[in-house]
Amino acid sequence: MSPMAALPPNFTLLQVIPELETGGAEQTTLDVARAVVRAGGRAIVASRGGRMAGELAARGGELAALPVHSKNPIVMLANRSRLARLIRQERVSLVHVRSRAPAFAAFAAAKDAGVPCIATYHGLYGSGNPLKRWYNSVMTRGPVTIANSDFTAGHVVAEHNIAPAKVVAIPRGVDLARFDPAAVAPARVAALEAAWGLRPCTTRFLLAGRLTRWKGQMLLVEAAARLAARGMGDFVVVLAGDDQGRQAYRQALETAIAAHGLAGPVRLVGHCDDMPAAYLACDVALAPSLDPEAFGRTAVEPQAMGRPVIAADHGAPRETVLAGETGWLVRPGDPQSLADAMAQAIEAGPKRRAAMGRAGMARARRLYSVEAMCEATLQVYARVLENCAGGPKVA
């Protein structure tokens, strides 16, 4: 039976997220919107919009353009009224918020309108002082908090001292129809190879992710320099990601690349819209984040595409990458450990890497499908609607 069978007729979901530019939380928002629409409901997303807004519409979702990205207290206060009005006008059944700043307005607006509100803990938010911990705790105000991995669930329980029963771990899903090697035409791969100047007979590494220091791009430049110093120069590192306005960091990367003499082997290629083809264009994916990843889709998506992964040995990648079987785990923040793993990946050769890729693909398809994520999420919606005394607003 479909999980939506337990939801009321005319079910309308409102998801609240700052923007729809790029990222795992944004992708999950679109995936859940599509699942709700396919199940016969409506899916509205309150956001200032972004490059993914067109994809939301293509999946049947509706964008409510609101300044929910703002951290200005006056705007946040006004967002409470805006969201409450939207909830009433669109007869929203349940609100699902995916970020802290808009969560304050969303929880208040849902209460004003008499509908339940839940949140997903998509990241490991810093909490160096009591005020910041209080700010983060807004994500646990609902009857249920969804965590995007077992690691995140444990963090939420410990950080906010809440009952484990109030936290549900739902691993982020991968669209296995999109991330399927058989679904990618060779011309798509060839187009990226040409655009990025990738040569044959070279081990190709890919770090996909927005350009921000904690994602480990600078660490990777240092590791690549150490690898080249060993005489292992027949490799290419592709850094695919938008700087999202962090021009100083991008310039620092360019300076470091030039200083190490890596202008050829290390390429900053900007945003990439075709990630399935990007993974097939490369041999090994890299996820060397300096801080623990709450989930880390850039460690799971390449496995779905049959590519082994080198990831930092902390956070959720400990769950998603099996060292020695589907990839390598390295000491966080250690360029030497990263360089050693890259050397092992080169020395493993195409046959061994292909075997690891097959193992990773089988595991990703078993554990991290977007269908499983959406089904579990809709089951949470059903349970919340059943248990909340106010009930949903249904036409």
C-alpha cells in the first residue's frame, strides 16, 4: 500500500527552505515534492528561489517566492505572517522546514494556522555557546525531527538532550534513475571530457561540491602537490562547484594551484549541471570534508555510478563508504593521508577500481534510493497527522 494512503485527501505539503540554488537539502526538497505530487497531493515550496526552481516546476511542485532566506529579525517576523497567510490560503496540511533561520517563522506560522510542523536536521550546526545551541534547537520544536543519517540522529539526541524516539533517521536518497550509468549517453561524458580537457590514460579524480574551505578543496591541492612530488604526475583533479560568491576563496585556490605548479593537473571547472556524466568522466570521487558530513551525497552518488570514493573518516561517510570495499577512508584534514589514498587508487588500476565501483553501486542501490527516502518521509507525515490533535486543514 502506498504511504500516501494514510494521508488525507487533498493533502498539501509546504516545505520551507531559504533558496533553491544547489545542495543536498535542496535536492531532497525537490525529491519529496515529486513524491507528494505523484501520490496525488500538492507540494508547495516557500523559498526565494534559485536555479533549481525550474526543476521544482518540472516535478509538479509550486514555488511560493518569499524572503525566508533572510536572517534580519524584522523580515523574519514578517515571514511569520506571510507563511501563516500562505498556509491558510492554500489549505496546507503540514509544514516541513529545512533550515534554521526560516524555522522560527515557520513553526510560529504553523502554530498560528493550526497545522503541524516538523523539521529535518540537514547539517551539523556549530554550537560553541548556549545562544547558538538555543538557535539550533529550533529544528527540534516539532513532534518529530528527521535526521539525514544515523550519525546526525545521534548528534541531535546528544546535542539537544531529547528523547531518541522523537528523532527519525532517514538517509538522504539518491535518484537511482538519474544516477544510473546505463542512462548516461556516451556523448554526455565526451562533452564534459572535452570541456574539462581530460586526457586518456590518466587517472581522473573528481571533487564535486560548492567552493568552501570546509569541503576540502585546499587540502586536496596540498595532497595533489605531494602526489606530484612522488613522481606520480599522470593524474588530473577536477574541482567542480560554484563559489557562490566566495571569490576570495576561489582566488586563494587558484593561487595555491599556481604556486604548486599544478595548473595542468588541477582544474577549477565551475558549476556542473550533469553530475551523472561527471562521475563517469572520472575514475575516483573525492569527499575530503574537513568537518563531519551529516550525510554527504558526494560520497554516495558516485558509488551509485560505479565509482569508488575517497572520503574523510568522520561523520556519515563512515556509514556510506566501506573502507577497502567501496573506497578509502582518510584522516580528516591530513593531506598526507589523502595523498596516500590517491596513490593507492592510482596503483589499484582500472580493474580493481571497477570491482570496488560495482560493490559501491550494489550497496547504494540497496540502502540509499530516493524512493526509500521519500516513502519513509511520507510515513512520518502520516504519523504526525494522525497524532497531532489539531489535524490537517483539508478542503
